[in-house]
Amino acid sequence: MKTILFLLALTALIITPDIVQAAAIHNARVCSLAKKQGLASCNARVITDAKGKMVVNNSPIGFSPADLRHAYNLSGKADNHPVVAIVDAYDDPTIKSDLDVYSNQFGLAHLPNCKTDAAKSLVPCFQKISQRGTAALPSINKGWSMEIALDVEAVHAMCENCSILLVEATSPNMTNLMAAVDAAVKAGAVAVSNSYGGPEFAEEKQFDSHFNRAGIAFTVSSGDSGYGVQYPAASPYVTAVGGTSLYLGSGGKYKNEDAWSGAGSGCSQFEGKPAWQTDNKCQNRTVADVSAVADPDTGFAVYTTTSVKGQKGWFTAGGTSLSSPLIAAVYALAKNIPSGQKANSLPYNLGTKSNLHDVVGGSNGDCNPAYLCAGKTKYDGPTGLGSPNGIGAF
């Protein structure tokens, strides 16, 4: 189903991008906002009604796998079923069965449970482990379960024959989340998606070593609170993924994107600038690097049966929690990262006007210099270098 915008009053209505938006569309976080240093919150947002109740649907409302592949000029299938890891906190007990329903709905290949480690499997498969690399999983958190469903289904939508490794941290503090990142690397992931973040803090650089690895892509959500920088998106060793509002034209073809008003961006307080970033009005690390759809109002159809606030079924979701796993899947589709190279440098070295959509328009706040918070020609904060147009930049 090619669904572009959603009007919500008492019920959800589907419209095309050429119809003027007649009413406000509401959305809300599914995880509480992290305010303490060293803690992270998930960056998933879900469409709600005017009273803040999440809207659940009997069938999918939102972008489908085919929509996203058409928009970003992707085949949806990789060579040799590479492993894409997803790092989240807590456990989603229904994720495998929910992924099967999602696959059935959209005619995607099913991922069986891995009979061995995902990286050793002869076929694409699904595996879930703890931050210790074991099958002893953490407790359940229903907000994070929605995040997990969004992440897993987004990766499968973009790369249906990638193996998916879900690594569940015991809690959303940086120590546990970084242990989960290490477990993903040890298990052989070629790309690791991290759809979480928290306020920058002076000690954040001590965690950067977990991402300082050549040959592996680490994608991180830039945040959902508008202008401002989160960690670990601020790390100079990750691909910080901003967010867009995505619009498709007739036949599902790419029409345009704007910078999403919720996308995080800005100039880091503490992290140095990587050599491949050349914007000269931020002396430190600038967020973001690239982007993909994140606006829940032009969102993604997600299925979960782990009840969230009493609701289960099909939801329309977004946030930079969506854009991070999408870009992780693009890295996997682009085959192996050259030996010895940092994955986050590739879009800067390989990106062109033909393999990245330059996102011009939209903003996430007021700032000076303006490019840190507004969609500008070439590089800008909310959308970075732009969104994928094929795999050439990755």
C-alpha cells in the first residue's frame, strides 16, 4: 500500500502527497525521554489521536518495503546474506512471530531462527542474544518492544535476505548498550544499528572506542527532539543518521524530501571533527552525516503484538529510530566495506549528486549558522549529505 500522508482526527485517513494537509497529525514517543547523563532513550515515535492514544490499525498504514526500495533506488537483496545487527535495550518476546506476520503481509522471504550463529549460517536467518552474547535475555519493556519491532522490520524491508541479529542490552545505560555493541561486532555483524541516544556529557568520549573499528558500519539515530546533539550520534566513529519527510509521486516514484522538524542536528560540545567532515562553521563533530525518512507523518507500517499501552497490531511509526536501521541495511546492500576504512567516511568520499538525494527545505529549529538546523543545498545538519539514491555512496 503506497501511503504518503496521514490525517488523524478520530480515525486515520490516507491521502496522497498532492492533497493539502487539512488537520494536524499527532505522534508521540514510545520511550520516556532520557535526561540523565549516560542514559539513553529509544527514538521511535508512533502516530496518535488528538488525545495522545496510539492509533492501531487492522491493516498496514504507512510506507511498505516496496515504497522504500523505490524511493531509495534499492534492490532489497544483498549478496551472501550479510549480518545486520540491531542494538536495543530490554526484550521483545514476540519479535520473531511479528516479523513473520510482517513478511507474510508484504510477500517478503521469511527469516528462520538461526540454527547456528547468524554469521555462520548458510541461509539468511534471525537470531536474538543478550549483551553477553548468550540466550539469557533481559526483562521486557513494552516501549522498547515497539522500538525493536520498528528496527527489525525496517531492516527486513530494505534487505530481505540479510540475516538479522538482535542484541538486547539489560538496560538503556551506555555501559550496557556498549556491551551489546561489542557483542554484535564479536558475532560478525557488518552493520550495527543503534536507534537510541541521550544528552551529550563530558565523559562520553570514553565510549567512543566501541565504535572505533574499521570495516563495520555503525549507524546511530540523530535524535527526535529537533535541533541539538545526542550521544552516541556525536561520536566521530559512527554514521549519524538524520531524518526527512518523504514524499512519493505517481507510481511510487521518489518525489522529494524535506528535513524533518524532529531530526537531531548540530555541533558537538565534546567530540572532535573527523577529517572527512569539511563544514567550516562547526569546529567539532557535526551531526548528521546522511539521512532517510523519519517523520512519523510520512511513516512506516510496523506490526507488534507485544502490547504497548494496551494496543497491539499495525502502527504507523517513525523517528530517527526508523532512519538508522534503514541506513544500516543500505550499508549491508552495498557489500563489504573496504578493509581498513571507516564506514562513516564513505558517503563523504563516494557521495555524488547522482547517488545521494540532496534534501533541500524544512528545518528542525532556529540556529546560527542556519545550515546546522535547516535543509540546505549540499551538506546540512538535519539531513547531512542527503538520503540514498542507490548504494553508490555507501
